[in-house]
Amino acid sequence: MIVFRKRLLYWLVKEYIRKWGKTIIISFGVGLLVFFLLLSYLRYFVPKLPVGKNESIGVVGSYGAESLPRFILEDISEGLTSIGQDGKPSPSIARKWKIENDGKKYTFFLRNDVFFSDGTKVTSDTISYRFADVKISRPNAQTVVFELKDSYSPFLISISRPVFKKGFIGTGTYTVKDVKVNGNFVQSIMLSLRENPYKTRTYQFYPSPQALKIAYALGEISKAYGLHDISYKNTTFTTFPNTAVKRSVNYDYLVAAFYNTQDPDLSDKRLRSALTYALPDSFLGGLRTYSPISPRSWAYAESFTVGQDVEQAKILLSASQIGTKSAEIKLEIKTLPKYKQTAEAIASSWKNINIKTNIVIVETVPAKYQVFLGNFLLPKDPDQYSLWHKAQANNITHYDNQRIDKLLEDGRKITDVEERKKIYADFQKYLLADSPASFLYFPYEYEITRK
């Protein structure tokens, strides 16, 4: 009986397959094809649906159309090169380059697959950098040649600046949808995602950190960038509902105590070194550093760090001119308002070596000072010619050292990275020994986001 049922079932299945097998196979194949077509369709069209998160981001600062922050410009376009965190250039719009004539001739070969947001292809004619004393030629549609009057090794950094056609038309992931201006200043700029114009990112600019905080508290923006603290009235943003606070280190700026090397007392490098050795090994405002070059840079030399050593500071102070002449030493620190707390920490540390410090709040870099507590924008390249060379207007310490001048001059002419690394190791060594400034920290920044 059981054998009969198995045989019956076998013949029924066999007959079913004979009659419908072809239909089943075709249906299965069609279903599989439809599945993959739908999958491809969804991958292509879902990002283009008129839905998505629209960001409104607050930023402190006053900017013109030609001076918008780099991180905004990089949303909209790319440069011939891009710069990594270590300061090394890599291909971007240019797929490769060639350096000739002792660093005076740079030839860039463009990629074939880069298009502006208006659909036009990037060619050599659309590369519109403007440099003084640089001759630009375009041998063909995919090649751009820059011929410099003098060798300049940071040139690969210079051409990382994003490229635009007229009207802020770039090659980036976002396009400019709207710009609101007030006189010469941009109030806000709205960007839309190239793949889905319904997804937008609006940057709103505020004149001060306090104004930015109020805007977030009132719900005008969903995110605040670049705050140096998270205090708000009698509380902090960590107590706000549905708010996330993220702290990061801004390696683009370096906070430092600059010494006026033409001051009768501070012209003595033994006093400057004493002040440097007396400083604490940590500051509340940021990540401690002892060098003018970022620790993420390929040129950073860790071996030249100088930690706190109060006894060494006292020895240097007693050997200085002012230490031998006067039992009571007084100095004045002029500081930007946001660094008042840091100035107080410095004054407290200098008190340990019997130096009295008067703190004066200023709104900008003063023309006259003994010690100025401020910050400077670190270049992507280790070249700091404009900050420390005696012939430069930005040399606010009036520092004059022929050895440093020679190192800075050579460092910007040599293209070999290993040779440059040796030069900037010497630069750090001798600059820190002279102490025209005490390098303090890379400031902490806070990003506040509404969940």
C-alpha cells in the first residue's frame, strides 16, 4: 500500500513537471530579472526622491563671497590636488603631475571623468587660478602648465584651492542653490546635493559665539560649528534635550604667547626661554603643543618638545639681564577676550618664578605689546616664511635670526620631501631655542547638533 502511494506521488510530480516545468522555469527567470531591475531602480531613484534631512548650520564669522571658509568651498568644488591631514598632496582633479626645472615648472594632467555641476566637462581652459609671477599655458584640453618665476615647493598646496566657473559652479557633491548677502558680506548660503536637489545644507553666519549660541537655543539652526565652549547662560548645552555635543581639536589654528623681541626686557632670549619653561603642561582650552608645526604634519619633529621645568626657568631668569638688575619683574600680557582664561593660567605659572603679570584685554593684534596671547592660522605646508622671516610684515614678534631666515628660504625652494624634512627639523630646533613665542595648544572646538 505504501509502495503504491509512493509510486502514485512520483508519477503525479513527474506529470506536473512535464506539463508546467517550462512555465515554472520561465516564471522563475522573469521574477529574478524583475527583482534585479527593481533593485537597480531603487538604488538609482531613492536618493532622488524629494525627501531627506535638510541641515541648517551656524558658523561664527564675517565672510565675503571670495573669502568663504574652506570647508564650505570644498562642499562645492575640488582643486587640482587635495591635501591630507599630514599636509601631503594627492591627486584630485589632476590625476598626476610632473615637476621640472628645479621646482619652477609644474605640469598637471587632468582626469577625463570630472564634470561641473552644470554638466560641462572640466578641461584645461576651465582651470582659472590667478597667481602673481606665474605663467600658465594649456598645451591641450587635459594638460595645464604653471611656470613660476622662482622655485616654490608649497605650490602643490596652493593649487588645492577649489576650482569654480562663474557663479560658484563647481565639481563637488553640492551645488549653490541660494546666497543671501548684506552689503559685502554673506548672511547665508544654501547648498543642495547634486544627486538629490531636495536635500539641502544651509550655512548661516553669525557675528559672535554668543549670537551663534542664541540662534541654536531659539531653534534657528540645527547645528552649531566651531564653538570654543558649551556654556549657555547658567548652564551648558549638554543639558539641552535632544542635543548631542561633540568635542574635537582644531589643528588649523595654534594658540601662542608671542614675545616682542624688540622690547628692552624680552629682547633677551634667556628671559623668553625662562617664560617658556615655566608654562604648565596642559591648558583647559586645547591640546598642548610645544612646536609651531602640527603633530599631524610630515615635518613635525617630536624630539624638540619642551615640558614644564620651573627650576630651569629660575636659572635662566636669574641669568637674564632683567633678572640681574631687578628683584621685582613685571610683564604685561595683551590677550584676545576668548583667551582670558589661558592668560590667567599663564600669569599663575609665571608667578612661580616671581614674575608679576598684568592682563589687558584687546580686540585685535596690538601695534605695541610685551606679550600678546593670540592664535595664527597654520599653513597646510610646514613653510612658515611669512610668520618668522625678518622681512615679512606678519612677523609680529619682530624676530630677526639669519639662520632661521636661511632655513625658511631653503625650505620653500627644495621639492624633495626628505630634504625639506631635515630643514624643518632644524627650523623647529633653533626656533624653540630662541623662543620668539611660546606655543601653547591647538584649541578645542565643539559641534552642537539637534538630534
